[in-house]
Amino acid sequence: MKKTLLSFFIVFAMLTSCDVIDELTKFDLDYQTNYSIAPTILIDTPFSLDTPDITTDSESSFENNNTHKDLIESIKLKTIKMTIESPEDGNFNFLKEIYVYINADGLEETEIANTVIHDNTNSNVIELDVLGQELKAYLKEDNFNLRIKTITDETISETHNIVVDTKFRVDAKILGV
């Protein structure tokens, strides 16, 4: 009985410590970019906007977390949030649907987040639904950019400047662990 209990305790300790070590090999990368939506007169018409290239500076980010490109096991989008910076009283009531795609040189464009807005919330912040694709190929590049496709259900009379905050979860081997 004592041997069985001891064996159980050893197996439990090993599994728990593996989970703790695995969590130590994960970290987040935060990126921010801006884009603008010009005044619109048409509704229910899709239009796409490209954000400026986002410099990943991945080598430096990986080094700061005691790893490098070759040791990255996975990178996935964790959250994406959009905030209207101007006009001050702006809100996302004009949006019906929004889709976000990532692309980088030599890689196929991939949809990474979207949302369908059913109710007007009068909010200037919106958090999109993340689709969970593997994105390490994009973030290992020097630059990537986002293409944002929107469908509106209201016209807007002035340019809306929007800040896009993304958080990517990186799972890597740190120091070869």
C-alpha cells in the first residue's frame, strides 16, 4: 500500500512539475497598429483596408524571453481589440461585420479574427473573436500586416481613426528546455 501511494505521489509530482515548466516556456507578444475608415455613404457594401506593416522585431523579442526562432513551437493570436481614437464621440455602431486577415511576404493570407455585431452598444472598443490558427510562420518574419474587411450598416460622416491592439501567445523551448 505504501509503495502504491508513493508511486502515485511521484507520478503526480512529475506531471505537475511538467505543467509548471511548460507554462514557463510561454510568453506574450503585443503589437499595435492604426488604420482609418473614411466617411461612407454606402451601407452593406464590404470594403477592405490594409494596416501599415507591423515590424515584428521577433529576434529581439525571442532573445528577451531566452529563446530564438528555431525553438518556437507555436504562436497563436490570443486577443485582438480595436479602439476608436477619433472622433472622440465615435463608436462602432456603424459596423455590421468585421474580418481580420494576416499576411506576410511569401505566405498565404489567413483570416485570424472576426465578429458579427448584432446590437448597437455605443462603445468605442470592440474585442473580436479569435479563430485560433497557427501563426508562427507570420511572426517569425520581419514584418506582417493586417487586412481588415468591414461591412457597415450605417453611414459615417467623418473619418474614424482606429487603434488595433493584438496579443500573440508564444510557446517556445526556453534555453533548450
